[in-house]
Amino acid sequence: LGLSGPPGAGKSTFIECFGKMLTERKHKVAVLAVDPSSSTSGGSLLGDKTRMTELSRDMNAYIRPSPTSGTLGGVTRTTNEAILLCEGGGYDVVLVETVGVGQSEFAVADMVDMFILLLPPAGGDELQGIKRGIIEMADLVAVNKADGDLVVPARRIQAEYISAMKLLRKRSKVWRPKV
């Protein structure tokens, strides 16, 4: 599964919860988290693993943060090969968290079985912020953090994306993207 979305959408939190659910069901889960690299120093924080503390201690989970090192598209130059290595190593679920900064970070969509776009419910003009590129590639759009005071904005964003996705050309004859 590939996951992307704007900063603050809750990608790492979603992966930790989903990953723990999968390991409790006896799956072996690999997480390939991609972090942006500095254009000045070339360095990267690689902090996603620290936000997945429970999953990182799970013996049936493997988390590998990697820097983009200047590669565009939200993944690293070797993400596809890393996915294959994880599968060969016995991991039956591989989650790829992209850099997730906007409308062009969807290279992972061609590397995975399902591409999920995570969105926060109250981030301003959602349709302008994400635009067509990444929406066209999404197999599933999930509005995250949809609780408490954010239930109403989450339902509104859901309705906007359902309407918007009706205007897009279908990529598959058997699957219609869900929101």
C-alpha cells in the first residue's frame, strides 16, 4: 500500500495503528517511510520511525526511513527495489509512506497494489491544495482525524471529493476509487 497526503494529515499515526492491527492478525509488516532531504545540506531527519514507537518495537514489523536524496515523486530512487526486498524477506504487507507534500507525489502509485491519499478534514481549500494529479492516481481517499469538532468538516470534505472524483477519467474497469 502506498500512502500520501499533505503534512499533518496523520500518515505516520495511521500507519502505526494500521500496522499494529495487521501484526495482531499475524501479518508481517514492512514500512518504508520516505523523508525529504535538504537541498542545502543533503541531510534528512528520518523521524517517521520515532512517531511509530509501538510498531517499531513489534517483532513482526520492520520500519525503514529513507531520504529522498533529491529524487522527485515522493519516493526514493530505490523504493521499488526495497519493496521487492521486503516481500522476498517474508513481509506480506508493505506500507510505503511518501514524502507527501502535494499534487505530484504519486510515483508510488505505480509500485503498489493500492494508493491511498490521506487528507485532514480542515486544511483550507482542499481541492485547490491537492489538485488533479494526485487525486487521479488515488485508489482510496481517506479523510483522517474525523472526530470531535472535525466530524462536520470531515463530512464536507468527503462530499467534495466524492463529487470531484466523478469528473475524473476511470483508470480501471473493475475498481472505482472510494472516499
